[in-house]
Amino acid sequence: MLDLMPSLRRYARSLTRSDADGEDLLQDSLERALVKRGQWSGGSLKGWAFSIMTNLYRNETLRAARRRSLPLEEAETIASALPPPGDPLEQRRLAAAIDSLAPDFRAVLMLVVVESMSYREVANLLQIPEGTVMSRLARARAQIARFLDTDNVIPMRRSE
């Protein structure tokens, strides 16, 4: 489990969009995995741990939606988990693009692109068909491209 902690931390932060909430989700997931370790069937420990985290996040999101009366404030994005682009403006634009994705699209993007999981692993982890993983990834990439195209800044040229 210790070897999985960096990946689990990145995934938790991408789901929650917050360092503090991501750490809470990581801690809850690790605690649940340790308490339920007898239920691990001996398959992929990584897949099992990511499934626990995904299910905890989904359950908490549903609970929060039921009791929420005001929208949540904007939280930190997952940009800290990605290698930063050279230009700070580009980094902010990319973070905003990723943050604009629906949670299901963001989860698939993070698991495939950042965590290098296969489509099959992601499908098993999220309990969705592989085709759905591929379509969500394609849509996430297309939405990011559209976001970055519409928010493009063209440098002004000096007239000589």
C-alpha cells in the first residue's frame, strides 16, 4: 500500500479538487483498505485500492449533494499533480480546462493519462464498460482542446 500512496494521493486530489479534501479522502481510503483487507481477493491491489477510493468519493459526493444548501466554493485544481507547463499562464489555463470537466470525465482522464492505467483497469475500477472509458477519455480530451482554443491569447505584434 505504501507504494500506491503517491498515485492514490494524485487521484484523490483530482477527484476532490482540493489538497485538504484529497488528503482526507486518501486517509479514509487507506483506513477502509486496512479494515477490509480480508475482502481483498488477491487480484490487483492497485485496482482494489482505487476502487475503494472511487466508491468513497462517490458516496460522499451523494451525501454532500443531499445536505448541501449552497454551492461549494471553487477549490484548488489538480494542476499540482501534473507536470507544469513552462508558462504560468498556460498552467492556469490547463488547470482551468481540467477543472471544467465533469467528475466522470476527469476521473477517467486522470486514471488513464496521469496514472497510466489501461482502459480495462479503469473500466474494472469504475465498474463501467471499456467503451465508456474510451468515449469519456475522448470527450474529456476534446473538451480540454475546445476550452484551450476558446481561451487562447494571441500576442500583439509591434508595428514597425
